[in-house]
Amino acid sequence: MNGITVLRWTLTFLLLILAWTGMAYGIHRLAHHSGRWNLLNRLHRAHHHPDYLNHQRSFRWHHFLLCFGSLEETLDVWITLTLPALLLSCLVPSHAPLMLGFHYLYEIFLSDDRLDHNPSLRGGVTRWFAWGQYHLEHHRQPTKHFGLILTFWDVIFMSGPASNAVTTTAAQGSCRFTPAAHHRR
Ligand SMILES: [Zn+2]
Ligand SMILES: [Zn+2]
């Protein structure tokens, strides 16, 4: 493998990560629109239940099967992250093992209270990654910070920290999940 090939392979992977997190962003944002027929909204409510951040979710064997606390939580992850990863893997099979492997390992070992809901993560790292206080802000104000893993798409679609506009707009047509009252830790 020469330098150009490595560079092209790496750039392709980075573009895939951007595409993947972009699709996840769109699905997550769609999940915040209330509506009788919006299955995504029903599934995602479990993630925004006031108790979600309070109960301990210690590691279980079924996490290796990408099965989490409840059917709703599991389907929420599958539809928002696993499905886009599978679609992109079909489009770019050369990167499928890394793409799917990254998603699998991240979801089992790094998400939840390690990165996503870790309140001690703040500052510079949360400018780039939707971890810690950045994502917890989404639980406090579910009309912003829809980005998963990366903050990039919140910046592009102006749903990041400095966006009052999207907060107002989204609040008009979206469901309002009950903000979490307490956080673990
Ligand atoms: Zn969360
Ligand atoms: Zn949400």
C-alpha cells in the first residue's frame, strides 16, 4: 500500500464517519418530532425519560449483541446508528469492517456514561465531540445538540450551543421530552 492509497483510504473513512454521523443526526432530529405515526419519536422517548440518566446500566453480556436496557433503547440505537452504518458499509464495502467495528466497539465500550453521558467531560473536547456536558445539554434542552459522537452537524445545521433560532423553531414543531431532572454522578 503506497502513501496515496493510504491517504485515500483514510480520507474515505473520515468521509464515511461524517456521512454516518450526518445520517444519525438527521434520524435523531426526526425522532424529536412528535406525531402519532412517528415510531422514532416513541422509541427515542425512552432515552429522554427522566429516569434514564439515573439508573445504573452496568455492563451486561447482551450488550455484545447490541441489545441494551429495553426494546425501545435497543431499536433506537439500531435505527439511529446501526442502520446507517450498514447502509454505508454496503455502499463502500472496503471500509465495512472498520465502519461496523467502530460502531460496535463504541456502542459497547465507549458510549453511555463513559463518553456520551459523562458529566466530567467538558471544555475543549466537547467543541468537537458530542460527549459529556455537550450531550447532557441535549437532555436538558432537547431542542438542540442533536449531534451524536461529533458536534459537526450541529454546527452545520445551527443546532449547537449558540443557536437560539433552532431552539425556537424546533420547539414549535417538535415533541418536548421531559428534561432529565438529575444526572448520574
Ligand atoms: Zn443521551
Ligand atoms: Zn434526543
